[in-house]
Amino acid sequence: MENVKDLSKVRDLRLDERTRWIAEVTFLKAYYHYYLLRMYGPIPLVDVNIDISAPEEEVRIKRKPFDECVNYISDLLDQAAPNLPSVILDRTTELGRITRPIALAIKAKLWLMAASPLFNGNPDYTSFKDKDGVALFPASYDATKWDKAAEYSKAAIDAAEAGGHSLHRFLGTTFQLSDTTLQQLNIRTAMTERWSTEHVWANPNSRAGFDMQARAMPKLAAEASGQARMQFAAPMKIVEMFYSSHGVPINEDKLIDFSNRYTTRLAVSSERFYIKEGYETARINFDREPRFYAFLSFDGGVWYKYDSPSNTDENTWVVEAKYTQASGATDALGFLNETGYFIKKLVDWNATHTNSNQGINYRDYPWPEIRLPDLYLMYAEALNESQGPVGDVLLYLDKIRTRAGLEGVAAAWSKYSTNPSKYTTKDGMRDIIHQERGIELSFEGQRFWDLRRWKKAAESINQAITGWSVYQDKTADYYRVRTIYTQNFVSPRDYLWPIRIDDLRVNPNLVQNPGW
């Protein structure tokens, strides 16, 4: 960067090209610092290039206080944003390059993280200092950080929408499909459609290709197991996180009883676009919101895709997942789904079986690092913490819920929840927003970081991973919840990464993170 800024050293770049390159590298400098800050907390700030012949002490840089790191990264993003394009015009060769909305989105994420409980006056870190006695974390809570997070999230939304980003809508098909399946495709393709309008940042260097999609795909026919590895599995706690068909948590729905959710029943004709008619499956798989069926599948669940044997969504592909069935745990190569829940969200609906059903052709897509619903949810969260459940909080939540086929928050909670006034308080709305983020952004790598910044990781991750008894072939035996793995999250230690012992030896000015 230093050389490119020097006109006497790099002479053959047009001014517009030079300006854009410098802005892109400035963004990456900010992004990598943000990435490390999220993992380690306070980090060293490498603001200028350290010469290869620099003396030892000059290389042994210290960790900077957390707020100083935040301000440094934020300033870099402010430098980069004005010189980045609002929209990619050359869609043939430049899609995936950094834009102004991307830079503003990362700035919003940065401040949302800084405002969150893990880093905003966390008492676990108040005594954490470097070797000179400098405090590395803020000692007290600062409410104005939520104000900034709300302001910057709205700025990112405005820039994204001005650049043409909007919530995705299914592009349509010539097949005759039910409204139920069309709604499913509207939700599913928001993730997998290449360069969807809601992909604020899709990364062409990180593609969801065969490897990822095959690990999510169940065996729907007698194809080679290596083509449908079905290894990605959702634990029961994630299954239970999705709303009821009324758009409220299943433990709050006053009209639908989920207390017997681990029992079984038969699917009826009106449910056939979600669950095969006449198939016996768990009660928890019925009466769920559309995203449940768009993002997940299960024993008896319909998996509609482009090469449906019937060319419609009638008599189409169905997951059959008990031990001796096609998607069961009997694969000779060891491919199996440990919980009985498959991640449909990650598989593009254009995936097609070969003529002999011995393989599957997957259409890859650039991984969406940031989707527009993420920005909406960030704004709603920050605004609720700043001002309470004001109008814009409901407005931006309801944009996402409408696309998901649900009523708005106020209507759903008022009509269907055992806690109808929940959305009217800051604490209640916080719970709603957290659950909405968990559902809408599920299986995208967001929950991992959200649980940490909310200081909920110890509570959530220490819950056991459970699922169905997938090694059983009888319905009564299969539908027994079993513990698959007991996780162990040590708080507060595991909220931050440890620094390698080798690095501490090389640079004695560094200090280890608490608990390690």
C-alpha cells in the first residue's frame, strides 16, 4: 500500500484504478483487524509496515486497549468507503469485489460487537491489563455504543438499498407448483441463488460447491453415497428454536400444543407439500413455520428440487431416514446424519440426479458473507438496545418475517403467544430479536459469534447435542431422543482465543487472554 501510494514508485496506474485499489486494501486491512479482534479481543495494531531489518524491540508490539482497536478499524473503514463503488457495474469480471455497502456493513458489525455485553463493560475483563498496567477492556458500560451501532447499521442498509440490494424473490419456474412450494423456494433460494439481490457481500473465492452441498444432501435415491454425504446435521436445540406455524416460539404458542413433541403421528393430505402424506414422523415436525421446512429436512420430509420425478411438487423426493432406509445411517463409507435433521438451506434447488441416479450434479454459488436480512436484524437489535422497541425495530423485523411467510411481531404475539405483551418491552424484544437472528441466519456461521458477543455461549453451548436414535429402523425406536455429544464451554475462558505459547515467547510484551 505504501508503494502504490507513492507515484514515483508505481507510475502505470490510472488515478481511478489507484484510488480504488488503495480503498480495497484499506478495507482488507480493517477487515482482518476486525476478524482478529472478534476472536482475541484486544490485539496489536499494525498501522505501518515494519521493516524487515527493524530492531527486536520495534517488532515486539503490544496489544492495544479494545476501544482503541475499535476506533482504529472504524477509521480505516471510513477512509475506504468513499473511494469504493456503490455497485459493481462490470458484472462479468468484478462481482465479489469490495463495495461501499460492504465496508459500511463491516463497520456496523464492528460497532454492534463493541456495544454487546461481551466487550461493553464486561466485569469478567475489568482487571485484565498488559504488563505496564494498562487496562485492555473498558471498565464500564457505555450505552452510546448502541447508538452508534444503530446509526451505522442504518447507514449500511441505506447504502445497500441505494446500490440495488433488496430482499430476494424466487425468479420463478415453468413447473406447476403449489403456493406452499413456491413460498419454500422463495425462502430457500435467498441463500443459494448466485448473486441474489440480498447478497450484500458474496465471496466468489469461497464457493459453496460440491463438498459443502454433498455434506448437507441426504440420499434420496440409490445414487453413490459419496455424492450425498449427509454429514451436516442440526441438533434438537436448533430444531426447537424455529417458530410454530403462528410465528411464535413453540413454548409460547397458546393454540398449538408442543408438550408431546417427541411422539409421532401421520401426515395428512393438507400437509403433503411439507411431509409425505401418510408418513409417520415426530410431532415436532408438524405445525412449524415455513423456514423450518425451507432450511431443514427430516424423516418423512419433502425435499423438492428441480429434477422432481413428477415434474411437480406432487409425489416428489422425500427423505426416509430410519436406519435401513435410503437416508439412514447404514452407509458403507460411513456417511451419516447423526441427529436425523438435514441442512436443506445449503443445497441449491437446481441439484439434479444423474440419469442412472448414481450421482448428483450440484450448482455452486459464492458464499454470502453478508445478507441484507443480517443488516436489518443488526439495526433492529441496536435500535432496541438504544431506544427500546420503537417503530423501526418492528418495521425491519417484519420485513424479514413477511418474506418468511409470517405475520408481523405485534400481530403474532398479540394473537398467539402466552406472553402477548412480550414485544412491548426492551427485554422481551431482545429475546425476540435474538431468536429471529438464530432462525433467519441459521447454518451461516453467525450464531457462533452472536452467542459470544451476547455472553450466552456458556448457557447455550453447554447444552448437550441431542437427536433421534438414527441407528434404529423401527419408528418407535427411531423417535427416541439420544445424547450424541456433551459439549464443554468454560466461562469466561472460552469466550476469547488463547495466544500461542510460541508467540508469547517470541514477543514477551504480549499478555495471554484470561483463563488460559
